Amino acid sequence: MIKQDLKSLEEKSIYIIREAKLKFNNVAALWSMGKDSTTMLALTRKAFLGKVPFPVIHIDNSIDFPETYKFRQDLAKKWHLNLIVARSEIKPDLVGSACCGKNKPETLKKVMKEHGFDALIVSIRRDEHGIRSKERYMSPRDKEFRWDFKNQPAELWDDYSSKLDTAGHVRVHPLLDWNEIDIWRYIKQENIPMNPLYFSRNGYRYRSLGCTHCTIPIKSGAKNVSEIIKELETTKTEERSGRSMDKENEYVMQRLREFGYM
Amino acid sequence: MSNIEKLTEALRRTPNDKNWKSFSKNLKKSGIEYYKIIFANEGKLNRMQDITKSIVELYDSKYRLITTVPLFIKTGKKVDGATSYLIGLSVLNGDQK
């Protein structure tokens, strides 16, 4: 991968976010209170003179970390976010891909239908997972949220696929080109507020955040953003090594994304 | 019996919204600073009992176990997670013995 500087990554992301706002009638963004979606919101604020001009959705299955809830509460107030908390019903068979593959997409479908959103900004990155590298900047989903990854239009000369052929919606991915260390460097540069779970306490920190039952911390002494950047410069461990669903089998993420997972 | 013990008892008997609110208000006053979630069935939440049998251990600033409470809140027949009632606490990772 060609190493890109933060300025060009920022410019491209802001361009994509502005394009989404311009091309679609009713845009929303997903916010998990993690580093990527919080960075996406910071980029959105930069794109729209300090405001986030569309609703921000949190799919809440009610067993997120208390620190995550506190972060949501504080930042939503500070950044004046139009926050939609979509409560995902707690069900048995919650663990790993069943939770992310059924419960969360079902809740998202419901909230998208209720509000009539035709575009959804999602903060995935290509370097996170093999299947995410198949994504486009603007990627259509059918009304069942299905993603036909084998049949995607090319995106040449910034001509993004924004036309909806079905009654579905378009996923917008402004952070596709970023990698994990770019995100942390940008967080440092822009002094973006961050979920405290990312920082080490008692020798552990969370590198990738999900719900309490499917996320485990990694051993790390990185107590601030600079130390995280330093750690990432030398680590050989995968970012999502603490996420249980990624370990179920090689194609689980492909299946999840095909059927609507974020 | 201390106030937090009474509130814990009430929560164990009836983990409803009202009892969770009372418990949540008294968390900081009772010196609780950390939480640790212990999932039943080693985190494989396959049945509703795996959720309703999961607990939260609550510790003070010196990592002494103060009490344990259920992880869930019950409203009629509906079961939800209760971690939002623990806002203000920090997760306890690793061995702090």
C-alpha cells in the first residue's frame, strides 16, 4: 500500500462526506464510539464548519461498556450531535457473529426504514479485514441490506456510485484508505476526544472496541495517543485480534457483510 | 446491613429499572470504582439463562470486591443489559492482587 500523508487522506474523506451529503436526500452516520467513527465525525465537523449536519446512529444492544456510554453522553453534548439510539433487543444466541449478523442489522434496518435514510456513512477501513478491502467508497445495498460484492461498479476518477437501482440504500465509506496508525496520528494532530478504553490501565488496553461480551483487551502499556502510535509502529499483532467474531472462521466477516453487518 | 447491601439485595430480587436507578445513584457514595463483567457459560451466550446468570463484580479503589450484581434489567418479560447504569466506573483488567 502506498503510504499517504494525513492531509491527502483528510481531503479525500472530506470530499466523500460532502459528496454523500450533496447526492443523497437523507443521510445518517453510524457511530460506535470507537476511534474510527469518532474520527469520521471529526472529519464531518471539519467538512461542515464545525457541525455534523445529519443524524448519528448508535446501535445499542445494552451491554456496551459503561465507559462507552459515558463517552457517547459527553461527546454528543459537546458536539451537539443529533443522536439516534437504536436499541437492539437482547436475545439468546448473542455471541459473536450471531449478534452482529442478526441483531444489529435487524435493528439498523428498522431505524433506517423508520427515518427513511437513503445513505449511511460507515467508518470501515480496508486494512481492518480482507473482506473490507473489497468495499467501494459508495456501495449500494438492496432492501434486505444485502451486498453483492461480486458485482460492484468501478469508481474511476472520483465518480462514485450513488445511484440506487433498488429500494435499498448506499453505504458511504470515507475512511477506506486510512490505516490504523493514520487514524491515531490524526487523532493526535487534531486532538480528537477518545474513548478511555483505548488507553492502558494495569497493563491492558482495548485496541478494537465492540460489545462487552465479544471484546477482550490486549496487553499494552500505551497510556496516551503518542504511546499508542509508538506501539503500532512495531506491533505484529492484528488490530482485531481481541474481537471474538473474527476468530470463528475465515469467511465469517464476508458472510456478515454480505447480509448487512456494518 | 449497609445501604449498598440493601440496594444489592433489592436488585438481586428484582432487577427492574427502579432498583437499578437507586443502586446507580449510590455507586460512587459507596466507594465503588471498578467493575468486572463475568459472563456465564464462558461468554457463550446461547440461552437466556446465560445472560440472566451473568454478573458484574464491583470493586473499590484498592481492588477489594465490594459486591456483585446481576448484569441485566428486567422490564415485564423484556430483558436488557444494565451496563449503562454503571457509568462512571472503570473496567478492571488484569490481575490487581
